[in-house]
Amino acid sequence: MNYRHAYHAGNFADVLKHAVLLGTLESLLQKPAPLMYLDTHAGRGVYDLASESSRKTGEHHGGIDRLLEAQGLPPLLRRYIDAVRACNVEPRVRHYPGSPWLALHVLRAQDRAVLCEVQPDEVAALRTVFAGDGRAHVHQRDGYEALPALVPPSERRGLVLIDPPFEAQEEEFKRIQRALAAALSRWPRGVYAVWYPIKLTRTREPFWRWLRGCNATSVLAAELAVRDETSPLRLNGCGMVLLNPPWKLDQALAAALPTAARLLGEDGRGSWRLQWIKRELCDPRPGT
């Protein structure tokens, strides 16, 4: 696997993914009982936006940088920005927090985070970032293989984030389906969040069909596109599906997505979609 997220840290896809992640965790943390956060593709934890990798692509300029300058953000996006700023000592945002850092930023003393990563240098960085934090447990392990063995957690509550590199799109969807099927057979009421890229919308249709028949009570999809689907070779948008999402999360996302689309869309072509994939009483609420 050649993927390195350092080239893409803080881009529009990270904005969607991490805002949804924080919103989901905040909802779950309303209850006092402990929970587990499991990250199957954890990365390195924190990314330097001044690094050569980040400067080579500059993708954060079209992502987090646009929100940092914005006024009047809806509550979910404001809390996300506050968390990103908390990862930086200086007022200028140089370091962008990955999913593990953001999760541990809001988790409580009674909660724990299980972070799976296969790349040795990323694992070493994770262990450095979270050295001394007893809540963080770093595993150099394939997250797909680890997932069925790690659920249900002893806490009986928690969130699983599946955020793979998608180097081979169709095969990655199949791997996600196999991992989710195995995990749901053991923990059908767990909360699962899955990030996926959108180059052409139709490429995710088989995955959505599978989700409609999966062993989860409900499935919610939040999608953000920053440009029209003019090329299957470009990342035109991305989505997050949530299996068994917490109560009222859809309302928080409905308030945040229009602003995200307006700020992150290229040349006014941003669009969003919030849809229940699996739920009888639902309002798809597509929007632009």
C-alpha cells in the first residue's frame, strides 16, 4: 500500500469526515457510560501542513483553510474548527489533527481508543503522539482483520471508524462489506462510520444496495461534492455512511452540510446530500 494521507490532510474530504466523526462522538458521549472508539485505518494522528508532502498538493487550502476564515458557522462546524485549533499551540493552524487525535480530544477518562495501522512509520508516529495517554491503544495490525475480533467491546458501547485508502475502489468497497458483515454479526447494534470517495456517483451504488440489506437498524448517508462529475479520475466528492447513527445526528448534519458545500465547492458548484439509506420514515433532503 503506497497511500500516505500527509498529501491530503485537511482537504475537503477531511472536513466532512472529521465533522461527522465529532458529531457522532458528541452524541454518544451524552450518556455517562464508557465507550470504545475503534479506528481501523488510523494514520499518524497529526499532520504538518507545512511539510513537503502537504505543500506539494496544497489540498488544505481548499478545505480546512476556507472554514478557518469563515464567520457564522453552524454549531457542528464551529466545534470542529475549535478542535482543530486546539491541536495547535500558536494561533496559526499548522498542524492538522487526524481522526485518532480528534477522537481522543473529546473522549473522557473512562473511554478508550483502539487505533489500528499497518504502516510502520505511521504506527511509530501514533505511538509518539499518544505516549503517556492510557486511553490510547495502538496496534500494528490490519484493521479489517482486527475489527471482528475487537467487537463487541467490553464497554458494550462505541464507534467504529472505517476510513481506508481506496487505492482500488471496487475492491475496497468489497473489503468494507466483508468486514462490516463480520462485525455486525457479532455487534449488530454498534455504531459504524464509513468514509468513501465519490468520483462518479454510480460507483457507490452497489455499496448502497448492500447497506440496505445489512444487519443494521438504520443507515444514514451524508455526502459532499465540491465539483461536477466531469471526470472519473478526480475526487469530485465524498461521503460518510453511519450504521445505527445516534439520535438527532441527522439534524446536526442537515444544519452543517449546506454551509460546508457553499464554502468548499469550486466555482459555486458545491452540493450536498443527506439521505436515510435504510429507514422507513425518512426525508432524503438533497440540496445544493
